[in-house]
Amino acid sequence: MPELLYNRKANATLANLAAGGRFPHTLLIEGPEGSGKKTAAWQAAKTLLCEGEPKPCGRCAHCVKADKRVHPDVRYYTVPEGKKEFPVETVREIRQDAYIAPNEGARKIYLIDRAHAMNAAAQNALLKIIEEPPDFVNFLLLCENRSRMLPTILSRAISVELEVPSVEECAAALEALAPGRSAQERQAAAAGAGGNIGRALGLLGSAKPSKSAADAKKLREELIYGERYACLRVLAGYDKDRDGLGQTLSLLREGFAQAAVGREADERLCNRVTVMQLVGAADAVERALLRAGRNVSIPLLSACMVEEVKAALAG
Ligand SMILES: [Zn+2]
């Protein structure tokens, strides 16, 4: 997961706060929609919970769970679907919950999205807890416009402002976030969104990288450079998901076809395989797709495909 690829300034501020042990109890992350507030907040949460070095290490159990957005000590709250305001009842819930000790980590982190949608009553309720929070608690308030926050809240928070990246930075970020899309599509989306990554992903029609796109990329990498078992491990995730497998294999076939066309630009690839080998690999994936459509058992067609692709790339 690329973390704040473009927001170097904000990233540096967060790293400094964490490194100096001066991380505030309340951090306000401000930026327009799609500027990466949630990504920044999760990065901050990960840094606060990490038990490795340097923080965030990306490998400890806390980092792994934070990366998957499933850490039990990171509580996410936002405006409920169909509502315009952040409910005061939710703020009261947060206040009560904040006194309960964390589950697995040393800290408990409240990620409060769309804080600017709190009315004065809700903000005053929030103020009561951020004035004197339990030691183990951090609040990360995400807001689009700090002028909507009460001065009493702002005076107790440290603010980090996110900037919208340039179109080029946005296109570069999309390479990792939307690997199933062509360079032209990513460039068009980045330009159409004026560099706003969240909006560009919306234009590409996927709020986050699909599992299929990520798996197809990993499979291609492992089929060319890696071991059979690594390929089979990825494919094992589709034992009960024939539709998902079809989607992943389509992207994999497309990936091999693109690699054949763009081989010249990739030195590592040139040293490893020829254009004809890549075309052979795409054909082998095509055969697997046909088998998938004919109800051949998934473990069997997966094993066959790995053998056939490996053979094509070696022959
Ligand atoms: Zn860690």
C-alpha cells in the first residue's frame, strides 16, 4: 500500500511527531476530498501502534493489521450513509468507548472521518473527551475545512494539511493503486481529476485496487521470476470463486500481452524472457480461461496453467 506518495511535507510532519514521541492526543488532518486524509490517518495509526523499528516497520502484527484496515484498536467513525451531519450520539459513544483499554495494542486510536460535518453540539461533546483524554488514546480528526471546526477544538489539536498532488504524481500513485489499468487510462484519470487521487480512482471506476488486479500482477511476477508454489498459493484463494478467477486470469493474460509489447523498456524482463515466450504465456492463460468457463475443477486448471505458463516461458 503506497502511503502518501505525494504528501511529502505532511508525511515528514507525521514522522517527526512520531519519532520525537510528541504525537499529539488530537491530530487534525485537513484536505479536500480525495487528498488522502484516510491514508494519512491510517499511516499515523500504524506508526502509533507499531512495535518494530523504524516505525512503522510494516512487518509487525500491528502494522499488518493496520495495512489491512482491520486493527481492533483503530476505531473508524464517519457520517452514516444518507445523513448530512455527524451524529452527536456517535460522539457520545466514542466518549464512553475511549475509557475502555485497548485490545491488542498499547494505544487506542479514533479515526473520525468528516469531522467538519459535526454541528456545534457534537463538537462540544467531542471537546469534553479531547480536553482530558485517557493516556492511551489518540484522536485523528479528518476534515475538509478547518473553518468548520470550533476554535476550542482547533486549539487542542495539531494540524496537518494535505495538498492535492500534481497530475504526474497522481498518475504515478495510480500505477500502484490501479495496476489493472493501462498507462493511458491512468494518465487520463489523473488529468481529469486534476491530480486528486481519490477522484481519479473514482473516474477509473474503482475506489481501491481490486483483488484481481493485485493478484494478477503478483501471479505474472511469480510466473516469470518466482516459484510454482507461490503461484499456486495465489490461485488457491479462488478455489470457491470461479468468477473472481476468471477476472484475475483475464487481467493476467492482458498483463502478459502488455509485457510482450513493452518488453524493450524493461531490462530485467529482457534478460529473462523473449517476446515469443511472453506470447506463449498469454496463450497458456487463455487456455486456462477456456477451462474455467467449462467447469474444469479450479485446483486442476490452476496447476495445469502454472505448468503450461512455466513451460512456455522456459521453451
Ligand atoms: Zn510495525
